[in-house]
Amino acid sequence: MKNPAVNKNCILIISEETPTVGEIMKWLDSFGVSFLRVNDSDRCIRELSIRIGRDALGIRMANEDGAIDFTDLAACFTRHGHLGYQPLPKFLRDTPYPELYENVRDQHTTVMNFLYDHLRAELPGLGSATMQDSNKLIALKAAADVGLLIPDTLITSSKETLLAFAEEHEAIVCKSIQNVVHLARENEVHINYTEALDLDTINELPSTFFPSKFQELIPKEFEVRKFFLNGECWSMAIFSQRDDQTKVDFRKYNDAKRKTSPCPTYRYQSLTTRDSPTGFPLHQIVWCSGKATRFYRSWIIKKIS
């Protein structure tokens, strides 16, 4: 989708091109809101100027879709994207002096981090390029530290340890330690989903393997996805347990059964603020008013046609 011309009070979108972001840009366009999408992989910054004066700061960037002065920005939205200047010159990538490449890369990182810091400090925004890959293990421990219920979790490279863990629970799953990987090959996309793990599969493993994450399988009535915005939490229910295909991992979408409807109204009570390793405020659902309704995420990975 081609970005419209950037005008006063526009929104900076830092994101890769996805169906979700495409829908957001369509809505912005329908409301007459100007925006510019940038990303280090497909909408790199082609021109960049930063002027740091005694009394003023000026920042201007441009890519193939347009140019933007940071004084014109009203907000910043980040989802699965990063700022990045156009790819480094070939002679730097092929240089016999790796120290030279690393030095230029470090300088590039310094500039991009400066821009992130400015956007965070000066503009309202959703998402963060520096926090979107926050450590899930640190977040899990932070949740346990404030008293939230979490599934028993094991990171191990030992088959013997894994067998003992499996014997402690009725069922366990294997899942990615951090983010999942999407492998696009010809007309297919391969994803490392969360999978239930039985003893027969464990016994086929070698005595040691790469450190992996295992958790007890929690029987559920529904899943909850929660967004923290302007001091409040907004939750959505995913009724993935009603279909064997989505019961363990709701991302194994069943298009024949996928439906969307408005969410009920939820009420929340904030937990006591604590300094956690993540630096995030933690909240807990107290109760929900209204009948729970069906919700499925709108961004769906399908076969590439």
C-alpha cells in the first residue's frame, strides 16, 4: 500500500508490511490521517538529518514513500519493525577488515537508538522497537514475583531432567523460548508451534539437546489476550479449546470456524506497583461483566499464493 503524502500532525508507523498494519493504514486513510511507514527491511530510511543545537533539535527523514519532519509528528505506532538506514555499502559488507564493518554498524545503532529515545520521550505512542523483543523468561519470573499464577516451566538440555518433569504433570508442552520462526518456502510457511509432548516423543530424544522450554499444560476454558493502554487493560477472549486443531496453539487457525464479535466489558484492579525486571506495570483481571464472546486475532498467517 502506498503511503499518502505526509502533512502536519501525521503518524510515524515503524513496522514491517503485514495484513494487520495494512488494515490500520486503510483506517487512517479513511479518516484523513497522514502517516509514513518506515522499516529497516522494506522501507529503509534513505535520507536522514539530525540537527542538535543549543536551543533546538531538528530531525528529518525520508524513504521511498515520502519525507517527514519530526516537528510534524503527532504520534508513533510500532509493531514488529525497526528504524534503519539503507543497507550498508557493499564494500563495507565485503571488507577484509571486520572491525570497520562493526564500527559503522555501532554508529548506525547509536543514531537509531537516539531516534527511539526521542520518540519515546516526546511523543505519545503504541509499541516500542526497543521493548518489543522483551525477554519472556524475565517477564514470566516477574509475573511469579508479584503473585500471578504461572505454569510450571522448565528450560533444559537434559532428557533425564525432562522425563522427571513430565512425570510431575499430567501433560506438558514444548514451546519456543522467545519468538516463533516463520520459514517461507515456495508456497508454504512453516512455523514452530507450541506442541503437546508425550513420553514416546521424549524417549526418542538424545540424552542432551539444545536448551529448550517446556511447560505444564494448563486446561483452559478460554484464552485471554490483554492490552495495556493509557492506564487501563483491555482484554479479549479466544475460545481456542473448542477445536482440536487450535486447542494447544490457537495460531493453528481453522478458517472454517473463525468468527469475530465485539468483546464484553471488563473491569480491572491494578496490582501494587513494584519495580520488576521488565519495568512494566502488572495488572490482574478482577471480574468481567457481560457474557464472554468469541474473539480471534485478525492477523493470520496463510499459505503464500
